[in-house]
Amino acid sequence: MDYLKKCERLTVVDATCGKGKTSWAIQHMNEVELSEKFIYITPFLTEVQRVKESVTGRKFYEPTKDDQNVTKIESFKQLLEKGENIVATHSLFLNIDDEILKLIYLQDYTLILDEVMNVIEQVPIKQDDIKVLLQAKTDKDEHFITVKENGYVKWNNREYAGDRFSHIKHLAYTNNLIIHNNTAMYWTFPAAVFKSFKDVYILTYMFYGQLQRYYFDLFNVKYKFHSVDLNTVGKYELTSYVKPTKEKELPVLKENIRIYYKGHKDKKDLNAIGEETSAFSSSWIKRHLDKKSILKMISDNAYNFYRNKCEAKSDKVMWTCVKEFEKQLSVPKAKKQFVEVTCRATNNYVERNTLIYLSNRYMNPVTKQFFKSHNIKVDEDGWALSELLQWLFRSCIRQGQKINLYVPSSRMREMLEKYLNGEPVAYFEEKIFDDIIRNQTQLQRESKESISVV
């Protein structure tokens, strides 16, 4: 469809958390002509309210339910039909359909996406069930599903009314279901959405280490990079892109993040339990779930860190692990201070200054192989580092204050140390930024525009 080819190249505003990406976006929306129309998508309802209150140059509307049984997605469509400026959450935007997509195109909207979304997810279906779907036939001797050349699943059994595969049927009908190696299925957000906007700005940090970058590469969505800074007259402006380890804020950040190490007077090294490379990964924790002494040691170390080493009160603590293991690794007297390991883009924890990171992040191996099978470069360390930094920046570090940090995983701690020292983290900086430069050079040939990489 022709209306899916408007935005030729997205702008990724990639800069340190707290540097002013959202402030630039609000400033931009306040300054441009009123004829410009925006859709602002953010992870949290609190940020929806912030945008509504902070953008004074134009009125923003939030999709809402009403007494006439109008759903939020129907309200979204009504606002689009009127050409209103809209602010909504990631969760609502992920439910976009063809009708919304066409309305966006026809109304000439600009999208500002605050933080990356969950644009690709593995569908919960067992490998044996996939085999059943591929082999089963209808009364008309048609296979329940067939796989198109591009890997998308086509559902053929229109008479099917069961529950077991109803979710698969729905995803296949929306043309958002990809099968991988006949062993796994993935739901994908329709990439055509990003091409239907007049312009697209994505506000994030370390985009090249995130799944949405792999998703864009998979669907050939073009993008360019900018950073953001406060100029001499007190205004935010987009600037040339700067590598994460070359950011001018890095020395201050290094000074403000006080990582725990064993001191001369310490009888016990709280990091010793994480020296194994795989320590605190999901598979490692699963192997130790029946070893109560190990689980108790992890919890005791965390308590020892914040209560004895830092002399911190529990309300200043922010701790995490993979959600699945929250109960088993619960930190004594700080159970309610848990903040999910995937948390990002919220200011709800800016008073926390004592952080405990009981995780060692690895990509889902099936997802990793899925991208690699499509010749997409995957940097697992870059992804893990970006996840760690996003979590750290939920704390008071985003306000320039000092934090105490306990990271028992040697792998995660060493990556953070390299980053803070301005050293490349594996291929994340050595290879990927060559790709950025090469990409920008190609864009220069195509459009006579360029952007430097510092």
C-alpha cells in the first residue's frame, strides 16, 4: 500500500539518561508551527500527564474510555479523525491496526516515541504445538497454517473456534506472526507504522544495543543518529552523535557511581559469589534454586551491603533481579523496594541512592538465533550494558547525585567498569559504530545530508 512509504528515515535522539531528550521534545513541540500535528508515546501514565501540562503551545488529548462503552483504542481513532495532538502510552500504541495506520498517514502526523517499545516478542507456544499446526489439516484438506516466503504465518482454518490456538489465529490474521525454523513464533509490531508518519523521533540511550534496533534492521527501517545538549542561551538542541563512552558527562558519572569492592578491613568479599561468568544469569539461578544456603547467602550479602556497608535505610534502597526470582532472592527488610530489572523511562525512584543488582542479563537464546538467522548483527554485551544503565538511571544518579551500587555478577560489573572508564565494551563500540559511520556516509550519498560521529 502506497500510504506506508512516507517517513524515509527516523531520527534516533540517543543521549545519556537525564541529559534532556524529553525536555528537547517538549521545547520542540512548543516552538513549531501549530499546523504541525504530534503523537507522543511514552511508557507511563505519569509522563502522559507531564506532556499535557508542559506543552503550552498546543493542546494534547489523551485517549480515554467513556460511559458510552467507547474503548481507548476507539477514542484514539476519534482523535486521529479530528487531527488532534495525542499523547498515549506504549501499551495502547502497541494495539495499532490498519485503520489507525491509514489515519496517521492521511493526517500527516509526527511521532515522538519516548523510549523503545517491545516491538518483537516470542509467542508462548510449544515446539510440539507448532508441529501440530503445520501438519494438521482442515476438512477441505488444507493445512491449518502455511508459511509465506517472508516467514509470516497464514492461518487457513477459518472454521476453527477452539481455545488452544485462538491466540495464534488472531496474530496470524493481523499479519504480525513470524515463524522461526519451525520451532518458535514471534509477534512483531507492524514496521509499516513507522513509515506512515511524516517524521519519527525516538528518544533513548544506547539504541544500538537494544532489540528495537535489531527489529528496524530486520524490516529495513532506516534511521539516523543525533545527540542532544543545552546550548549557551539555555535551549536544548540536537547535536552531532556522540559515542556513549565519549559523552562529556561520563567522568562525573564515574565519580558518582560508587561500586562495591572488598575493603582492606572486610572479612568477607560480597562479590565472591558472582565470580563465575554466568553467575546471576537466569540459568545459573535456576540451578541453585534448591540450594537454600546459596540463596540465603545472596540475600544476606544484599542486606549486609545496604545496612552495614552503606548504613542506608530501606526506603533509600532499590534492588532487582529477574522477576521470576523475586521471592527467592528477596532482600531482607527491603522486599517492597524491588524495581523490575526491565524498568526504564520513569522518575518514580529518583530518591533511591543505594542500588542492588542481582542479575546477569543475556538475551533469550532463541531470539538471538532468530535475528542471527536473518543476518542481523547481535551484540549481547551491548544489550546487557544498555539494560543495566537504563535501570541505574531510575535512581538519583539521573539528578547528578551519588549512588552506592552492589553488582555481584563479575560480567555485569566488568562491563560497567569498562563503560565508565571510556573503554569499548566488546564489539559494541569497535564494530557497531563503524556501521553507524558507514550508514551515515550512505545517507549522505542518498540525500546530501550528513551527521558526524564523535
